[in-house]
Amino acid sequence: MEHAKDVANGAQTPQSSGQHTSINKPQDPMDSTKFREAAHAAVDEIINYYDTLPSRRVLSSVEPGYLRSLLPSGPPEDPEPWHEIQKDIESKIMPGLTHWQSPNFMAFFPASSTYPGMLGELYSAAFTAPAFNWLCSPAITELETVVLDWLAKLLNLPDCYLSRGEGGGVIQGSASEAVVTVMVAARERYLREKSEGLEGEAREDKIAHLRGKLVALGSEQAHSSTHKAANIAGTRYRSVPVHLEDDFALTGRGLRKTIEDCKAKGQEPFYLTVSLGTTSTCAVDCFEEIAQVAKDYPSIWIHVDAAYAGAALVCGEFQHHTAHFSAFDSFDMNMHKWLLTNFDASCLYVKRRRDLTDALSITPSYLRNTFSDSGLVTDYRDWQIPLGRRFRAMKIWFVLRTYGISGLKAHIRHHIQLGDLFHGLIKSRSDLFAVLTPPAFALTVITIIPRRQRRQRSSIPADRPDPAHEAYTNDFTPDATNQHLIDANALTKEVYELVNSRGEIFLTSGVVGGVYVIRIVSANPMAEEKYVRRAFDILVKTAEEVLAGKEPVPRENGVEENPLVKMPVPRLG
Ligand code: PLP
């Protein structure tokens, strides 16, 4: 139909007209002169955006579907000038943005953005090339190998992860993608090993039998990407229990028990994610103990997920964490979380690159070339799931050079200090807040203390019974501890929702070991002490406000009601 309309409007190909005519290139609506102008205007607007970020409401307040009503039902028929397009950024897009770069963004984990990172993105766009093979743009492949080796040394990874040996690094889009990639490699390696010596149908049968028994493992606090990867890889998933008394770290004991349980059921554990910094509390698994267990189960692939906290390894005081990493098979950290690099830059390292290429290399004739065939070059398409890939090494290169090692260390240490400051402030109001686990990697995880447990500031005169006093210890509730948890969870949730609904700061909540928590992490490049102090003041004010709403309410008949115990308290005197 559209085609018929175009023909009616005079669209003809030389073949259809039967005449020899020259083919005219359509006019480019943005030539280099217009691009220069537009790019300057865009850069100016971006700089202005960053300069005004602290004063913008961090959370968007739009309703779902807000944008459809603001936009036309289809693209314009004719070209629009850049200044018309750019106008819509402030008026239509900005209201629907959550400002991840705002210093008042203290939710999830940070997603860093810096000017050198943006310049890397700009050049990457300019040199656009889905450089799957070395030949597709040698510089794209070779810069990736070089900067990932730089980074491996900076993070104190063992030499086995460097490209000069059997290992090496590759940039993936995300930590989740890295987990799927290594899990597939782990699955194929496991099946190969377990069917060794068999041939033909016997081998196929053995592999088919084993496939149904494979089980991937992660701790209860491992990021959900491991479970998702198991779904994608078509294997079972089993989580290993972790406990508050171990600060939610995966222990060797817990791991061994789960492996033995699986084996007893005839299952085949083939893969494990261990975490350097879990999402909920930044727990660090017991690497030394896990490395010991690994000795008894050498076929299990162990992947270190250090998506966020891995960035801290640039500082010497955190490098002891890598002491046992040579016992593991792969490691991944996101430069785009905490290390000043724009999304996406997830740096995956493997100890044996052949494990990846054995699982992921398929070479149809159109991808063959003499360089690849020579085996002297790296074709990163064999280290990842997609074929094409972006030029992501450029922004890492720019960031590493612009900040230098000293700048990266200063950046991490600044945030650790801010985390410590915030933790200290929280502890100074131990009547209001409890800390669930020790502060780690700038993350603090808190709960609000319900009124009945609070020790101070009773407004009820001493000559009258105070329902808040010793309420949980002298409670009539059959399970007072449990009741306290229920109250604390409800209260923490209420405070959390009120804080976020006001949009002055943005936090995330979670449930850890049955406890509802608020997570606060101030670690994007704009983070500063004054914003951390303000966040604390907002939390105090909101917690007090919510608790005040739950104070015993005086009744006209002289009876006070405590809404928590729901029991009238007679007034004396
Ligand atoms: N692992 C951990 C520990 C995380 O905290 C996260 C996300 O926050 C991920 C993995 C997933 O990261 P990505 O978004 O890069 O897949």
C-alpha cells in the first residue's frame, strides 16, 4: 500500500523507468555543518543538565503512559530541524527521567556517568562497527585486550586472568549477561569432561542423561541473574542458605552441605556463583573456605560476581579479597556501576579462554578469514553470546587515563568515607534506627525500630502505666519476638514508601532473611557529604513523623489507645 503511494508520488527505480538516469543521493537533513551546531547545542544542554541536577526532583512523578499523550501518533512525514527536536527533551523527556546521576540518588547501586565516559561513547558511536572479529576493526579488539589487562592488574586479579597466559578479559553488556555466558561455558565443559572417552551414540546418550540432572548453585543472597541464567541455560537452580550470624556470606560448610544434598539426589552441580558484594547487603562470601571445598569438586565452575563492589579492588585495603581467586574460573565487575564509566561496561575475566571458545565458537564460511584461521588474533564473538559488539573499550581507556590510578582510588575512598559517615549518623539515633549488617562498600542497610522497643522519651507521666514500656518483654503476645519483627517490617516499609513518595531522595528497600530493610548507598560521582547529611535528616524526620502517628492517642473518655497493642489503657488519677 505504502509502496503504491510512493510510486504514485513519482518514486521510480532506473530499472522500472527503463532509462539510464543518474541516481541522486537524498539530501542529508543533518550535514556536517548542522551536526556541529546541533552537537554544540546538545553538549551545552548536557552540561547544564549536570549543573542543575542537585536541584531536580530525583524521582519522576509522571503517571504510567504519560508520554504517549505528549507525542504524535507517528513520526513526521518531513524532516524536522534539530532545534525543534531538542526542545522536546526538556519538556517531554525530562519529566519522565529518574536522575541516576543526582547526588540524591541513593538507591540500587550507582550507574556512573562521567564526561570522559561520555566522550568514549561519542567516539564509539562515530566509529560504529559491530566488531565481532579482529579483522572487523583491529583497534577495537586490541584496545579491549590491552585495557582489560590493565584493569586486571589494577584490581589485583591473579595472573591467570591475564591475556598473556591462558585467560583474558572481555567486555560484556552486563553482569547478568556475563553469568549466562560463563554458565553456558561451564555446562559444556562439565558435559565434555563427564563424557570423556565415550564416542558416538554412547556419548550422546550420556550427555542427554546428564543434561537433565545439571544444577547451578548460588547463595540465597546471590543476585537473581544466576537463577535467571539457569533458566536460560535449561538447568535446575538451587540456592545455598546463608544466615545473619555470618553476615549473609556463603560459607564453605553451607556450600558443602548443599553439594552433598544434590549429589545424594543424583543431581550434578556444575556451576556456582560466589559474590563479592551481594546486592542486598554487600556481603562477601567466604572465598578461602569455598576454595577449599572447590578442591573436592574440581568440575564445578566457580564464578565471582563482583558487579558493584569489585570496583573497590582498585584500593590496596580491599585487595586481600582476591587472594583465593586463582581457585575460581571467572570474575566479573561492572565499571559502569562504581568506576566512573558510562553504561555499559561489564568486565568479565576467565581463567581459560578456551572454555569460552569451546562452548561459543561456531564458524560458518562467511565469518572465516586468514587472520582468524591463523589463530593469532582474538575474535571476541567467540567469548560472548551475540555476534556483533560495541566499541566499549574506548570509554574505559578514556576513564583510566583521565582519572589515573590515583583518581580512581580517591573516588572509591571518598564514597567509603561517606558510607562511614552515614553509618555513624545512623548509630547516633539508635532509638530510631537499627543497622542490619556492618556497613560495606559504602552501603548501609537499616530498619526502623518500632515504638514499643524504644527506650526513651515516653510522653506518659511516670505515675501512669506506659504501654510502650517493656512492651515486648512483658507482652501478652504469644510470640513477642515475631511480633516485633512484624511491627518493624511494617514500620520500615511505611517510612521507606513515604521517603520515596516525596522524591527528595531515592532509596531502595529489600527483604533480607525475613527482615524488611532500607538500603542507602551514596556512590555516584556527584555524591557529597552535604547530601548524605540531608538524606539522614530526611530519614530522621520521616521516621519520627510515622512513629508520631503511632503514639498512644488520647481519647475523650480518658482512655488512651495504643494502636500497636490495640488494647485500651485506663487513665489513672
Ligand atoms: N550482581 C550483583 C551483585 C548486582 O548487584 C547486580 C545489579 O545490581 C547484578 C549482578 C546485575 O547487574 P547487571 O545489571 O549488570 O546485569
